[in-house]
Amino acid sequence: MSSTAPKTPLRNRTWIGIDFGTTNSVVVIAEPDGRTRTARFSFPGHPDADTCRTLLCLWQEEVRGRLAVHEAIGPAAIDAYLDDPAESRLIMSMKSYLAQSSFRETRLLGRRLTLEMLVGQFLACLMREIGIDPAEVSATVGRPVRFAGEMPDDAFGEQRLRDGFAAAGFGGIAVALEPEAAGWRFAQRLDAPATILVGDFGGGTSDFSVLRFDPGDTRRAVPLGHAGVGIAGDQFDYRIIDNVVSPCLGRDSTYRVMGGEPLPVPIEWYASLARWHRLSLMRTPQTLRAIADVTRTASEPDRLRALSNLIEDQQGQALYRAVGAAKSALSTADSTILRFAHKDIRIERAITRAEFEGWIAPDLAQFDDAVSAALDRANLAAGEIDRVFLTGGTSFVPAVRALFVDRFGADRVDTGGEFVSVAEGLALMGGH
């Protein structure tokens, strides 16, 4: 159940950039000559990738008569989880919890684990996969302008991020804003001073920074204004689940208590269903009993039973793969079909790009407002921005790119290195 990828020791390297993301994590190494090299990850069935899914799986196995806890990350974590879902625990979207004081610890496999310990365990595995000893390197680590979640405590989130890296064995880290790091990476193309806007779209947060770059200045980059929102790619997945999947699982059903008037099915079940990091928390005896109780008098009992099966059989990963595939397809096609099947669940629904853009319209409005806030804080008008650089998987969504083209003009909007640019910038900042 663990990865058998060969490890190549890292020698004579002093600085790395680490983009610990909600969905993917990236490590970039600063070479002595000033260039950067993206670390490669190789898992069985998933060779030679420059990103690692931010997933951690923990399970127990008996070794010499004693139970030992084992771990896997990335694609290997998914394989381990699918191999024995009842006896393993798949941890995802750890970054989404960092600024939430309500989540401090959990119990997994008989152990008390804080969020910092889980983050540290993932990072320690990440470093082992690429042959890096955390104690022997200096690292610059990215953080969002605004952490994910409701009413996030950004200072608390950064401290927990630092503590997670300490738990992984790093002696000390420098922390930089992720869009600022992406700006450093893009600025390598500049041969004259320029004012740029960077839009960095992650899995759980989207950040916007206005910076002044001067290749001839010793400071290189001067931040002028920042803004961010706690939504990004995961929110777009939520819109698809909410509009396509949840109705098929009884969201619009009613039920009765003691023969009384029809009541709506508890909406919180579907809010959790649509959030990656909450779905695993629904597989509790209390939640499953509550769904079973409602099902007995529900107007659509088959759909409620399908919801229960989805949760109990831990089919979240398969559901998210189907939703993610549909979202990706709509970046290049005018329509696609979302297909998902499990037991009595059969979803085969055509989705047009126009529909999808209607669903994400409130999120696009938040992006637009955040861009305006970044410009206001920099005391600049849109016409005073020389270049716009977009990074992150969500920047592929045509409606997202259109926001920037409409405001700044197509000739000023640029993309590239969508998944590694933040880590490259972090390595450049540290090695500068």
C-alpha cells in the first residue's frame, strides 16, 4: 500500500520553495546558478509528475505482533484508501482548516492528532518522496492572502502553517504571500520596470496582488496592494454538486414527523456533501441514523437511501473525480456529460458551459470585487497595470479569464506554469 518510488538524495542544495496547496503541492529547488528545478514525483501508476496531490492516508497493519501506523501521500494515498476504505483514513484539504480555531485535533486509529501533526506528517512524506532532508535545507513557504473558511483568523492560520512545517522537521522557514511569489516567477520575463497584477487561484483560496517590479532595483519587487477571497476551484466543484448531484440524492425531498406537515430534508447534509473536507466527517453512526430516520417518511426514500450508500461506502473520491472531469472538460468544450454511478445511483447529466457560468456567477463577482479591492489598496486604476499574470488551475476556466480580459484587455493578460509558478517564485525569492 506504500509507494516504492526510487529516492534521489539532494546534495549541495540550500534553498527550496514549497507551495503547500489545498489540492496539490509543489516543491521547487533553487540551483546555484540562479535557475530553478521542479522536483518530480513518481508513484506506481503515476510516474514523473511535477505536482503531488495533497492527500494523506493513514492505516494500521500488524508488524511482529504489534499494530503499526502506516502512511501514504498523493496517488498512493488514494490507492491505499481504496484498497481498504473501512480500515484506513483519507485526509484531504488540510490547508482549508488552518485558520479555523474550531478544528484543533481529531482521533484517528486510536491516536490524538492535531492539524499541525497531520500537516507535518504529509510534508515529511513529501520530502522523503524527493530525497530531501527538511533539516538540511532552507525553505520559503507560500500562504494565501486570505485563508479559506468562514471568518478565518489569518495570523492563526500562518502560525499553524509554521508549526506544521516544524513538525515535519524543518529548522525554520520564511513565509511569503502566494501571489507575490507567482509575481516573482513571472517577473523573470521583464526587462524593464512594470506594475503587474497577479491572480493566484488555488483549490481553496484566490488571491490578487499588485506589485511593482524593477529588474534593476535591489529590492526587485515592491508590493502595492493585496486582496483575497476564501473560494476557488473547490467552490466551482460545489456549484456542480449542488446543481446536478444533490437533487439526485434527495436534497429537494420532504419528510414528516408524527404525521405532521411536510418538512424539508436537512440541508446541512448537502452542504457537507458538496465540501471536500467535510464529506468524510458525515460517516458517523449519528448521521447515518438521522438519514435513516428521515428516509422512513421521506417523499423520495430511494434518493435518501442513495445518499446514505454514498456516505457509508465512502464514494466521495469517485464522485469528486467525476465532478472534476466535467469541470475540466468545460474549459475547452461548450458542453459535457457528468457521469457517476454507484449501486442505485445513476447520474448522467449534460452540462453546458453557459449553465456552469450561470452557477458560478456569484463566485466570479467575488473575484471581481477582490480585484477592485487590490487596485484600490494600491491606489491604481486598471489602466495603470502593465501586465496581468494568472496562475492556478481555475485560471483555465474561460469565464475567469474573461473577467481580466474585459477589464485589462487581452494583450495585457498572460498565463503559464499554472501549477508550478508559485513554488518557482518562492524558490527564487529565497535564493535571491
